[in-house]
Amino acid sequence: MRADTLSIGELSQLTGVPVRTIRFYCDEGFVESVRSTGGHRRFLPDTVERLMLLRRLRALGLGLTAIDSVLGGRRSIAEVAAQERAKVDVELATLAWRRASLRAVEQAAPVERAARLELLAAVTDGRAAQHMLEAFWSRIALPSMSEDGASMFISVSVPEPPNDPTPEQVVAYATLVAIVDDHRLRQQIWARTRTGEEFVAYQNALLDGGIAEACELARPCVRAGEQPGPGPLLDRFVEAHATTRGRLDSLTFRRALLRTAAVDRSPSLRRYWELVGDITGEDVTVGEAHSWLLDSLDRAVA
């Protein structure tokens, strides 16, 4: 047996793994051993390769459960490496968010520091903040919209948290959360939700291609600083709303549409869409273009 096997000391020298660690791996079943006639642990030569693989995977920070799945042939090295890398990405994003938050507090003017600290302390994680925004739009602002429709709307309403945010982006994202958490805004939205069929029709119209097209065409106008008002773009916007309701464009219809959209023109939601642009880098967001069209509707009705 001695000629064909290795002692625990020899195995330790060949692999660089301490003896006490080898004993632990043996006790946990990661490494197999046989007993000599004297009761000492002996190891087959292929244990060297197995133990070296175990050591290298541990050096990369992989847990014993993941390593056991590799040694047992249930998962590949690439699979467990990808899983570990994804975990590291999350950790790095959390640290980056925390660093940017600390910088934002550090850079704040003395008179603003307390308020900024309160704002950022309520949003300590980018992904958690994203989920809070998604919950607002899906459960409060869009309660009767289909799942696919809500997902489409959320995709333009909730920006992805930057992986390496600037202090300004962290402040902007935290402000988005503060806006949707405002009790007055929620009351206004709930009041609109209770209008029933008209609100559902308004929601469905927002997903219509005609309104999306009108918003897209309005972007250059917003970008150029054009004043909102009557014109072909507004007519197209109103027609898209009227079509989804089976109605005709009229002054009465425009007034009703303006009442339903009142909360969308609130200072809170206007600020929301500006902040989305600050985070994503868009010079004109969909929400800002939509607000411009609603302002045009207001002037046309007036």
C-alpha cells in the first residue's frame, strides 16, 4: 500500500494544502482516503489533481457546496464560475452605490447635508430602489393594466440603476423613490383610478402605437424648446386616444381627456421624468414628451 499511495504529509507537500485542511476535507467527504495497517490516512495518486482543483476553486472564492457539485460532476467549472461572478457583480454594484451615496453626502452644502442624508439613507441599494419604483407603477399607477402592458410601461418609467453611479445619479434615483412615496401624489393617482372605465381606457391608450408615435415625434419639439400648443402633433395624439375609445375628436372629448390626465401634469411627475433623463442620459424622455403634448392639449382647450 505504501508504494502506491501517499501519506497526508506527502499530499500536503505536493499540493500546498495544510495537513489540518486535508483532514477537514476528508472528514467532509471532499477527499477520499484509505487507512494503513497502522491506522494512518493514505491517499491514491489521483487525489493530488482533485485536491489541487479544490484549492484553486477555493482561491477564487467559491463555496464548498459549489465545489462539491464540480467534484461530483454535477456542474461544470464554467457554470459555477459564472454563478460566482454574478454574485460578485451584485456585491460590486452595492459597494459602488454606497460609495456614490457617501460622496453625495460629502459633497453636499452644509445647509443641505441633513436633508440629503435623510434622502439617501432611505435608499441604500440600487436594486431595492428599482423594485420600489416598479411596485409603484405596477400596483398603484397601473393597477388594471395587463401584465405585458405594465411591463412595457415600466421599461420606460423605471431606469436601470447604473452599475457605477455618480453621486448625482444616486441622488436622482433616491429622489424618484421619494416622489412616488409621496402621500399626496398617491392620493391623486388613486382618485384617478376610481374614475373607472375612463381611466382604464386612458391606460390602454398609453400602450397604443399612435400615442407612442406622437410622443416620439414630440421629442424634437421639446428638445428645440418649442412652446406647446395646437397643431398636427396634438391632433395625432388626441386622435390616438379617441380611436382606442371608439370616439370622435371634439372639444368635449379633449376636455375630458385633459381631466383624466391632470395628475400626469403635476409638478411631481414632471420632476420624475426629468430625473429619469438625468439617470439614463436621455435629453428628452418619453414622459417629458408626453407632458409637452398634454400641455399642448391644455392650451388648445383653453
